[in-house]
Amino acid sequence: MTKISRDEVLHIARISRIALHEEEVEPLMKRLEEVLSYAERVVQAGADIEEPSTKNVNTFREDLVVPQDPEPILAQAPEREGNYFVVPVILDN
């Protein structure tokens, strides 16, 4: 079980701008220890679960590279350079 000291409780209260009376410190220490203990158990329980990553996964279709002629789109550009659009500079080096 994670132990939390009296100084840590007072520090947390101070940076949170919470005024504590002397008789509130002990019960708060116990409560914070219970919360931290519970959080440790949750982390341990979750460590056994392996979930597949769904980040950046296209589940609707296979990604295919389809060559396209850029000319129809580039013909609409007010200014171009080769196969690229010319745009105003917005970031300085």
C-alpha cells in the first residue's frame, strides 16, 4: 500500500489552495492512501489485458495507391511550381 506523509498532504492542500484544519489531516491521509492503493490495483489489473491498437487502422477498405494525373487540379491553382501549389509563407525559420 502506498504511504502518503503528512507533509505531502499539506503540500497538496497548499498548491490546491485548500485550507485544512489540523483534525482534517489524518483522515485525509488515510483517504488518499486508499485512493492510491486502489489506483495501483487498477493498474495491475489492466497490465494483464492486451488490447489491439486501433489507432490509425482503416477498417472500411484496403488502402491502395492509385496513380492520378495532378494536372486537372494544378490547372486550377493561381500559382504553381512544377507539380506543387505555391502558397504564402506563414512560418519563419
